[in-house]
Amino acid sequence: MKELEKTKRISIAAVLTILLFIIVLLTYKRPEYLYAQNINESLENLTEQQYLIAQNDLANINYVLVDIRSQIEYDKGHLENAINIYAPQILESENYSQIKDFNENSKTIVLYGAEPNEALAPFMVLNQLGVKDLKILKSKLEYNQDELVVKTAEIELNRYDVKQFIAESIKKAEAKPKPKPKPKPVVKKIIPKKKKKKMPVEGGC
């Protein structure tokens, strides 16, 4: 049970997986939306900007809280003054217009779910579409006897050089695959069997 209660870690692998999901979502379901950034720029933004924000730091900015959980979860309990835009519906015209209005009014859009990983997909979608001033709330939501409890989520710091990882990934993707060498024909060696010498007949008349 203790292992299940541990906060999930945000990792580069998770981000790359989500980016793949975003490509499918934008090119298939919503082709009318055009990228404002390419994938490489989005990944670089994640490594350079502080996109996570603690609840205590919200007092220092002009923000709007967006709960990306389902309507049922939102009704069960949500943060004060938060509006509900379910993650799979974030690109519906009414919801997307609302997001753009927040941007035009110079408000920082702070997304949150049950934990930070849940907000990564909508964050990356909006980020690639050019929505600015986006943050993810560094919080974990739990319930104690149907009462909402908000805790600070522990995020693992990245120990690796992400820029170098991206550069190497691009280099590998652009490199032409080397043609596979043709397998050499297997030559079967025929070993002649030695004939057994006939033994002289023993005895005589």
C-alpha cells in the first residue's frame, strides 16, 4: 500500500510518450489547430522554464485555476475558485476560446489534476498551440472521509542533460539507416567418410 501512495515521478520518457499522443490528437481529431511550436521547441521550453508552481506561490501572480479532471471528480471536491475543463475536452471550441481569453487578459493558466502528471498532456497540447503563461500546480489531491486534502507533490529533479538527450535523439532520427549487409552464403563442408580396411581372414585349411 505504501508503494501505491508514493507520488508518481515526472520523467523525460513520460513527456516523450505524451508528445506522441499529442501528435495523433492534433493531426487526426483536430486538424484545424496549427502548431505554433515544433516538438523540439516544446521540449526545450520544458527544460528551460519553471512550469511547475507551488500552491503557496499563487498569491504572487494573476492566475486562474483550471481543474482538468472529470466533472464527477470536480464536483466531489476542487480547489477554491477553480473552473473545470476536462482534459479530453480541452480543444473543444468553447473551452479553447476560454483559454485564449485568459491569455489575452494576461492571466497565468494553472492546470491541476489529482497529481502533476495528469496535467502534462493538456499542458503540452496548449503549449504547442502557442498558449502562453502556462503552469502546472505542484500538488497532490487526496480524500479523507470525503474531504479534499491538498498536499505538495514531490517531483524528482532531472539529473541528466536533457538538451544533449534531445540533440542526440534528433541526430539519430535524421541519420540515414545503414543498409543491412547481405548474409554470406553458408558453405557446407563435406567430410568424406573413411572406408574401413578389410581385415585378412584368419586361419587356413
